[in-house]
Amino acid sequence: MNRLPSWIRQHLAALRAVAVLTVILGVAYPLVTTGVAQAVFNGNANGNPALIGQSFTDADGDPVAKYFQSRPSAGGYDMLATAAGNLGPEDVLDTLPVPGAVDDEGHPDTGKQSLLTQVCARSAAIGHLEGVSGARPYCTPDGVGAVLKLFPALGTPTRAVSVNQACPAQPFVATYQGVTVECGKPGEDYSAGRTVPIRGDVTAVVPPDAVTASASSLDPHISVAYAELQAPAWPGSAACPSTG
């Protein structure tokens, strides 16, 4: 009887190892740990929504002031949809909605907000809610990313566009390097231009954890700074008895 070639024997051994490890680690181990958890921790093994971030809003979607607001969530605080937004520091350009346009399913075009604009909008909203300044660097006064597209991409610019501010919005700066800044026109392709985020001379009052989601999008924890920002707005805070 002829022996199998060595490369076939190696592949068969690898397949057997995968099969055995799949049964042990992918089937037996999860079943055992789940069974132990259900027996030892009873109902707590199924998780508890109180342990994750939640949306404390009213029927109209407005924040309820008597609750501390959690960190933002990229997955809507859904335990089955835990995921990061996969957006990074270079995600600064919005896709402006085109008036009257619809998608393949007939829904109105809503565009797409960049991570920067999401942060700016959240900061502006929290500032309005808490009665403080929602301004922060790289954000326009109307709560979008302060980003210009310059043309040509190299050399002295002859055209500048505030691409995240849809016309007829007033650009956050009137001129840049002597060139009049235009508002962004929905549907126009600005990809050939040079992207230039503009840092405003402001100090953010709204803390970072109030405007950015955690890696899992489920963390309920907020910083002391964000808690202190919300505390004066809590209706019961002024009525708390002194412990001194």
C-alpha cells in the first residue's frame, strides 16, 4: 500500500486539528461556561441593560435632564449591534444631502456626516442643553466640521470652499489666503481639492467623552468633568441636603 505524500499528510493533520479545536473551543467550552454561568449567577448571566450606556430621552428624543446622559453610541446602545464607528481623525469631509434626491429605496437623501461633524454637532447640542459654550477647535459656529477645500491642490489657491457648509450657509471664514470662501454645493465633486481643516482659537468646554463613543459603543461611564457639567442642570441637585 502506497503511503500518502507528505504534503497531503500535513494538510490532513491540520484539518484534524482544526476539527478537534473547533469542537472543544467552539462548542464544548461555550456550552460548559454558559451552563456554569446560568447555574451560579442565575438571571444575571443573561446580562442587564442597566450595565451599559442608555439613551435617556423623552418621546420626542430630547434628553431628560434628571438623568446623567451616557456617552454617545455608534450602535444605538444595542447590545446586539455593538461595534465601533470605524471612523478616524482623517474623517472630516461630509457628504452633503442633495435636495430632492432619493436613494434606491425612495428615501430622501440625507447625506453623510463625517466624524468631525458628528463631534461638532454633539458639542453644540450639549452646550445648548447645559447652557455653556459648545464651541471647539475645528468646528464652525453652526456645528459642522470647519474644513476647506483649496484649488488647485498644489500651489497658491485660487478657490476655497467650506465643503461641510451647504449653500446658502455663510462660510465660517470670509477669506482664506486672500481668496473668498464659498459655501458647499450639494452634489458637486470637490475631491480634486486639497483638504485643510481650520483650527479655531477656542477652548472646548464640553469634554471629549460627551461627544465621542467608546470602542464598544456601550460604555456607560462618563468623566467627572462631564458629570459636573450636567450636575447643575439636574433638577434635584439644588435640593440635596447638606451632609456637613
